[in-house]
Amino acid sequence: MSSSSDEGASRSASGTSQEKMYKGIRCRRWGKWVSEIRVPGSQDRLWLGTYSTPEGAAMAHDVALYYLRGTKSIHKLNFPSMLPSTWTDLSPRSVQKAATDAGMAMDARLISSRVTTSNNDQVEELNISVDDYF
């Protein structure tokens, strides 16, 4: 169940279109993006982190969903082509670490890409794979 602050954040003008574009994320009032996921078969939630970009939060959600729910979850992912080719059964704690690492890596790549682009006035293609961080 979401709190009133989360509901207000989802209605904010800054995050509305991005939140609808990516599954499993939400925007805080101050502009940071967050993600969490429920562990299958329990009431527990895994906190996947706070990110500067919606793509970073979405990547963390994808990795966690993939490792917790298996290959049947591919149709629910934001970036299905960026996941590892092999699925491994991991503990929730290991899933949390893998998801956070992947989300932070995506954030870092996007932020450095934007800085490079603004300095060079050129568009740089994003070329990232989760395999790079495992």
C-alpha cells in the first residue's frame, strides 16, 4: 500500500511520463527514482535502491524480477535484451545486491553519457549489458 507522499510523487509533473514508461519504479518528490520488489511466496519486500535516472531504477527492477521469478518474467521486463543469457537461482540478499549493482551501473553510464554529450554536443549510444557487472 502506498503512502500519501508516494501518491503525490506519482502525480507530479516531473515523473508521470517516465513512471508510465518503465515498470516497477516511482519518483520521489525530490526527483530521485526508487524501486523495490516483493519476494515471491512471502510478504517481504526487497529494497532495490535510489537512483538518479529512471533507467537505473528500471534496470534494478528488471534484474530482481528476472532472478526472483525466472525466465517466465521476460515479458514483464523494461530491458529484456540487457539481461544475462543464463538464469541462476539466487537468494533474495544476492538478488538485491545484483539488482543494486546493475542499477547503479546503468545510472553511472547514463550520467557520464549525458555529461560527455553536453560537452561534445554529440549523441553517444548507450551500450550496456548486465553481464558486464556480474
